[in-house]
Amino acid sequence: MSIKTGGCPEDCGYCSQSSKHKAGTGLKATPLADLDDVYAAAVRAKEAGSTRFCIGAAWRGPSQVGGGQFGRVLEMTRRIRGLGLEVCATLGMLTPDQAGQLREAGLTAYNHNLDTSPEHYAKVTSTRKYEDRLATLAAVRDAGISVCCGGILGLGEDQGDRAALLHTLATLPSHPESVPINALVPVPGTPMAGNERVSGLDVARAVAAARIVMPQSVVRLSAGRLHFSAGEQALCFMAGANSVFAGDKLLTTQNNDANEDAALFAALGLTGRPAFVPYAAGGPSSSGEEWGAMPAGGETRQAASCSTSGGAQQQRGCC
């Protein structure tokens, strides 16, 4: 769920939420969402079978907006966690103190994608450096929060850049517990609006490579899946993907219909994973002692909107 859309001061060439591109995209910035609205959306997600609820704010980071709005996000986290759901957030760059506050509020995971290779990154954005991304990942990991970090295919990179991205992820101090593989959805009005869409085969190759170099990470099919056929999605699952992102929208772009997903998973024999199952990858943030138990009053649910695949050595995951 996008809890704060548009108005971001960054200039990422793929993103419709950048204030630098608003003249072309026409996207209007919104205020931070109301607590009750976010809670109600999380309740609906749980009823639909999801086990992790993800919230995203179009910020450079909490330092951009001050303590009041960040405090509201912390309260959102506490309320969602109280439903017995895993909670993931993507709020831009974090300081170690901010990461610690999110951990205390009950945040399960933090998404902060590297997007592409270190060599290609300057062609994607000029308002931050690759090292800034790595510093946030370190703050998240050190705070004991599960790391969700992947990339986007279709940013004008070549095959070498895709390999370099996966190499960077696989040589972090510990493997990300979660690795989203996104396919660029070219948005009119952004600098990358004319980029050619990547194919389902491109994504399947990236998924397979991620599965090989990070064998115990949860590989998540993310943005761009809407444009793949059932066969292309099936190939991605068989290549090693074991999660999808559910919801009407992925921040600002359309997503797959939940009923279509359910039918596809049933046809492929894919089943869901309960919340709070310990991750196999990563460091202390994913240990069984840390995440293995449900909060008091919580119940495990099978995730009809999520999928699993692969052999016994793969850790299942869903979102």
C-alpha cells in the first residue's frame, strides 16, 4: 500500500512519484495516509490470505519529513503487527536510529532495492549514490530487521549489469532474506517511458540466477508481472521464484487480479506459507528465535495470494 504518494525529491528515471517528473506524469502528491485507513487495508489483506503487509512512502527518507509523520508510520507498524501480520516498509534512506525505532515498533522487514549494478546506477538517478543504499541496508541489518533488497530489469542495463547486481546482493555481509525481481513498467512522462519492456524469459533468467547464488533467499516476483502470460509466470516459479506481491496496485502501477493469481496457483499446485516462519537466509534478523513465534493472539494463515515453489532446500516465502 502506498501510504504517501508522489512529491519525492529524488530523480529516479523510472519513478512516477518523483517531483522532478510531475509535469510529465501529472501525478499529484498526497499527504500521509490516515492511520485508520491503513489499518482497514491491512485487515482486508489478511482476510484475503496475505501474510505480510507492505507500506511505502515516497520519501527520500524519514529525515526529510520530521518526527511527526515518522511517528505515525511507527504507529501504523505497531497496529498492523498487532493483526498477526508480518510488516514491511519502504521509506527511503534510514539512519541507524530510525532503523532501531522501526524495529522496536515491530517491523518485520525493510525494502530498499539496489535497482541495478554499481556501474549503471548513475544512469538511473543523480540524487543519491550507491553507497547511500548500502548504508541503509547496513542500518537495517544491524537493527535486527529482515532485509528485502532486489532490483529492476529494463533500466537500460545490459546482461553484465544484471549479473553485477546479483553479485552485489550475493556478496553482502549476509544474503537478503527477500529478493524482489522487478520488471520496469514504463510510465508516460518519466525519462524511461520509452524503454522496451523486458520479457518473461528475461525475468525467469534473473530469477534462476538469483536462486543459484542466493539459494535460501525468498525470490519475489514483483512489478511488471501483469504483462506476463500464465506460462511466463509459471516458468518464473519453476525457475525458483517463491513469492508474489498482491494488491490492486504496486504503489502507482496496476497489479494482477487476485482471483487470476489464485487460479494460476491452483493450476500449478502452488501453496501458501504461514506468517512468521523463520527465514533461512540472512543473519540474526531472520533467526528462528527472532521471528519464529506469532504475537499473542495472532493466528497463522495460509497465503492464497502468495506462492511457493522449489525443492526442500528452498525457504518458502510470501508477501
